[in-house]
Amino acid sequence: MKKCLFFSLFVYFWASVGLIFPCQSQAHLGKTVLDKDKNIISASVVKEYVERFNQKDDELYVQSISNSEAADFLTKNIPRFECPDKELEEIYYFRWWTYRKNIRKTPEGYVITEFLPNVGWAGKYNAISCAAALHYGEGRWLHNSEYLKAYSYYWLRGGGSIRKYVFPVAYALYTNYLVTGNDAVIKDLFPDLIKNFEAWEGDHFDAKLGLFWQLDDREGTELSIGGHGLRPLINSSMIADADAIAKIAALLGNKEQQTRFAQKAADLQKKMLATLWDKDAQFFKVLQLWEKNPQNLFQRGEPKAIPTLADVRELCGYAPWMFGLAKPEHTVAWKFLMDKKHFYAPFGPTFAEQSHPQFTISYEGHECQWNGPTWPMSTSMTLIGLANLLQTEQQKVITKKEYVDLLKVYAHSHHLKKDDGTVVPWIDENLNPFTGDWISRTRLKTWKNGTWDKDKGPVERGKDYNHSEFCDLIISGLVGLRPAEGDILTVYPLVTDEWEWFALENVLYHGKKISVIWDKTGKKYGRGKGFMVFVNGKKIATSKRLGELKVDITTKQWNKYVNNPVLGGQKLGTCFDIAMLQEDGKYKMWFSWRPKESIAYTESTDGISWSEPIIVLAPLKEHEWEGGINRPAVLKKDGIYHLWYTGQDRPRNKRSYIGYATSTDGIHFERKSDKPVLTAEKGWEKELTVMCPNVEWDAKAKLFKMWYSGGETHEPNALGYATSPDGLVWTKYKNNPIFSCDKNTEWEQHKVAGAHIFKHGDWFLMFYIGYENEHLARIGIAQSKDGITNWERLPTNPIISPTKDGWDSEACYKPFVIYNKTEKKWRLWYNGRNHQFERIGLVFLDDEDLGFPEK
């Protein structure tokens, strides 16, 4: 008994300090635990990871935020992430922990460093421009935007050596703006961005060849096989900068500079794709302008008589995809990434392809060589490019699974086996791609007299090296948040179906808190089943499957009237499926009255308090097809009220039809035929049901236009369209149905029906019912230019959902909508169900804009 207790305590102690299960998060070995604030991922997770990292850390160099302050800083500032792969999860938090170390406060504001200790080749305040664009890519997700704001002024007005290395600063600032939504900094620094671009043109632009040149060392890739010349990275960076300047000019309304820089970007892109693409090698390469310098490989040699493309593929050849510049015909280049003869290796892709005769993994000479080793910088840039490709182009060369696999390899490389045998999370300079050894560290720690050489930098100069990305690869790549101008956020995850769950929470985007969940079974998080996006805690988009979702983060809020329902209840019973007109200062409503199996009329001055209803059209028992009637559509034309209604056969109640009646006062109706004017046929209408007519008069075409529901009787399946010159004889649209359910969207995966469709401005609007299953229904919106084809759903559907424990707790049905031009307010009436009881409720939207993306 004592022996077992001792062993348990032994395991508990060593597990707590991370020496057993070094890559396992102790907080996440079991079920997700929500904190007191009901977060999806407990905020305590950040603290637990930080405590583990701090325990294993030798804190040699402290800048603005010490290890003791790290938990509080990261809890307040970073998105939280959880997934089944605990190594990915651990390294995500580890890289935020190391990024925090590199935030340095100076007398003039903050900078982000590359090395923690001061190194001789850095600029003012130890900042280096080489990886600065990646600092922005990562840091833009921090909640406190002051760090990158100060960093921007440092580079452009604070004396930073901005052009010592390739640095697409306009692109970096613009991508930061896409996350924050605050354009003040880029507008203020706009003249400086132009000056910086023009300075590059002044001394690094080859006017004859029409592209920019650079030394490999000045891209941070010293001693590369490709060498100096017109390189893919600098040209991709300059194109991205020109494009970003053009977009900033557009924000400022500066059309002259917008046109000028958009043209520069287009010309450079065209030239780069034509000049640096090797058709035979199927890869972007360096166009070498100079012979190699035999005395100093960091300097140019003699000019080549004829510039030639290098005979090597290097990871910088994927740079055009990092900025979205390559074309579909270039996608073939990605076939080399996972090939062991070219780039693939157990600890990350090699910078140079392994089949090249000059490929080497050297422990001699310069400690930072790019002729073979794996570099986190090039790995992260390649993965950025791969994510862009996968999220924007349909192709068969490389898959999402391979992105995930490479990301896992990248995460696995973030480790170091210390002298005492313990394995700890680690990030440093370059890696042996086959063993995972940190080459520079291995070399430097015995460089001079068996120890560190101060001329090469202080002790452990590469520890917590901030020369790459990782967290952004999770956020914008794996989870797929794709920042953009405006209020539409695209979420396109690269996670495969192998994962049954993951979550990203506490993302600050355009001032809103964004959360993303994938819960295949709905059991992990208890927030629903499938793929979900939340804005400020409100679920605004769902899908049954992992895939692209477009989300309007403005979250147009349809507010339910606090004293709903407004009609129905114990006195009237079930009231449902209405039609309405607004005239003479009144709302006139025709509704389906289930206890009477009739259509009734009521009116109101405010849309809330309604008069005593009267029956205006009762069933005719001698007409079997209208033994019960309901679901009216009413319009007024030339002083006549036209009523189309649903007749249901009795006693079978298995089929539904559409009938037609007219009235001079809207109360006393006369049937225009003793037969239905529309009957279900074979096919999608299943010879069972046509119901829920919605009719508009087209004065120009001199036609009545009807949209109706068809299919099964209990709940119809889809929407059809028909036209008539007289309201009696109808011609069905040959390509019916015009609108069906989206089986990939959970809330309407089963059926759609019961729409109110009308012209508003330049668009036909459709307010419709979406069924998740036969008994759970919500309301959404779609729009179309012609009211028939190319319906576009509102990205934030559904707009109205059941209220838990409310009068509409089980379903929200059949909307009817009126826009009040004076109030600039939408009013929507619908019937809600609780058990078998239905009543009418009211919803408001205080904005004419429904939230569709601008065209």
C-alpha cells in the first residue's frame, strides 16, 4: 500500500513539472472545463501553460514583460486555442510566451525584437527589420494594439533601419489594420510609406529588367545556393507593398496615388511572373545577376554577361503565394514541398532542395547557412503561402491534410533536449532537418575556447528567437480567420475531419470578440453541433461541416418585442401564417386561425394591439380540396383585394392546394373558382402540396408573380415560382424549385419554406423558414436580383431563432415583413411554437441595411 502511494506521488510530482508527458497539457487531458465566466476555453488554461514554461525557463534576458508578469499579460491579450493535438496546442501558447519576451519598451515607445540580447548587427534599440513583417503577422492578434502602433512609428519616423533587410512595411501595417479595423496609423504614415517605396526604387530597382534586386544576406538567407540577384522574396514584398499603398490611398480618397501604386503592383507582378518562373523546373527562382564572389559570399561578384535563373529550387520560390501573387498555372510548384528529394524533412522543410549537389548540412564555417538547414522563418513563410493557396484556389496538387501535417512537423521541431535529459519547448535559429538539432546553438556554445564568443553575440543569443511565426499559422491558417476590410469576416479552416473538435476564443477583430468552434457531435462544448462562429458571445453562423463561412460581424440585431406574443393565446388559440397590408394609417392582417380552420381579419394602429378578429373566408365542406383553409396572401390592385389561400383536403389532410378569391373591402371575399388555381404535380411537389402563396403584381410585365412552398404536407420542402396574367391561370417556372435547403448549413439542412418575398430597392428580398429538422425551425434572409435565380443568403443567418423556455421555444415560422420608411425600421411578424401551440410575435430591426456584403 505504501509503495503504491509513493509511486503515485512520484508520478504526480514529475508530471506537474512537465518531465513526464512533456508535450501534454495537464489542463486538457480531460473534458473541457468552463470557467466562472462561461468561456468556451477556461482563461485559467493560459496561466497553467505559463506556469509550466516559467518553471523550465532560464530567464537570461528580461525586457518589458517578465516571466512573473507573463500569465496576466497573455490572459488579457491573446486568443485562446484548444485542439486534440496537444503538441500543437502547447507550442501555440509557447510561441505567445516567447513573443511576449520580445516586446521591448524604449524611451520612444515599444519595439519588437528579434534577439533578446543585444547583437551588433541590429539597429536602434536592438530591432532588426528582417522578420518585422512576421512580427506584425503575429502581433496583430494581440488585444493591445499600442505595441505595433509604436513599432510602426519606430520604423518610419523613429530611426529604425527599415531598409537594411527586405521588409514589406506597408503590407505589414495594412494587414495589421485588417485585424484592428483602425486605419488611423496607416493614414498618418501614408506619406512615409511612399517615401520608403521610392527609396527602394532608387537603389534596388533594375530599370532594364523591371524588377528589384537583393543580396541573399539582406533577405536573411545568407550563403544560399541561389545567391544574389532578382529574388522572388524582395519582388513579392515590393508588389505587396505597392498594392497595400494603393489600398491605403483608397481609404484616404487619394485616387491619384491609388491608381499610381495599383499600376506599379500590376506591372511588377506581371514582370515577376514572367521573369522568375522557370517553366522547365516548374518553380520560381532567383535570376542571378552576378557571379559568386570567391572572397566574400556576402558581396556581389562580377556582373553576369547574361543573367540566368539559378539551378536550384529554394523555399523563397514560394514567396509569391505568401502575398497571393501567383497564378493557377504556377500551383504545380507545390508538388515539391512534400517530396523527400526536394524539401520534405522530419523537422521541417529544407531551405534548398536536397537533390541539389550543393545542398549541405554543415557544422563548419558560418553558423547561419541557408544552403540546406531548416529555418523557422522560411517554414512559416511557406506555410503562410500554402494557407493562402488552399483558402483561395481549387487545385489538386496539395491538400489541407498536408498543411496540417507540416504544421505538426513545425510544432514538433520546437523542442530541445537539455543536458540533464529533459525535453523543453524551444525556439532558436536554424535546425538540422534530419535530427532536430539547433545548429547555430550547437556551434556557438563552444565557438571560442569551448564556450560562447561575445563577438558572435551573448550567451544563448538564439534562445526565444523571434524570427518566424507560429500563432498566426494557427489563427489565420489552421482555424482560418481571413481578415479583410469591411464587416465581413471569412473563416476557412484547414482542419480536416480527423479532428472531432477544436476551439479558438477571445479573438479581438474589428473591436469585436470572435470565437470559432468545431464540435462534430455537439458533446464537447455543449454549444451545438457542427462548425460555429460567435461574435461577442452570440452564435451568428453555423455549418454542419467544416468549410468556408462568411460572417457579418456587425451582427444586425433583430430585437424581439418584449411583450410578445402580440396575437393568439388562450382566448384565440393557434394563430399562424399571416399576410398584411399597411394602409389608411393601419396595419391590416389576415391570419390563419386553426380552431376555426379559417382565415380571419384583424387590424392595428401600432402592429402590437389588435382588434377582435372576424372570419373572412371559411372552408367549404362541399369542396373536398378546401375542407380547411389557411396561409393567405393578400394584395390590393385597382381597388380590389386579391386573396390567394391554401386549401387542405379533409378529413385526410394529406394534400394542399392554392385557391383564389377577391373582395372590395378586404372582409367579404368571393371565390373566383370552385377549383384550385394551383395544384401539386409530380417531382419536387410530390403530388402532395402547394401552399403558402406569396404574390406580387408586376405592373411593367402586367403579371401576378407567385412564390409558393411545395412538397410534403406537414412541412413543405422547397420554394417554387409561377406567373399569371389574371390570378386564375398560372404558369409554373420550368426550373422549379428556385430555392432549396442548404444541406451543409445545420439550421436549414432539412427544408426551406414559408417565404415572404418582395422587391426592395434593386433587390428581391426573401424572408424564409429554415428547418434543421421537421420540428425545429428558424428564420433567415436571402436576396436575388430577379427574384428567381442566384439567391444569396445573408452570411449571418438565421436572424430569428427560438427563445429558450419562451413562447416560441421550439420553432419560429412564416415571417411577414414591412419596412417603415419614416422610422427607417423593419418590422417582422412571425408565428412561434411552444409544443403544438402557435402565436404571432413581432421583431424589430432599427436599420434599413440588412447586413448583406456590399457589391
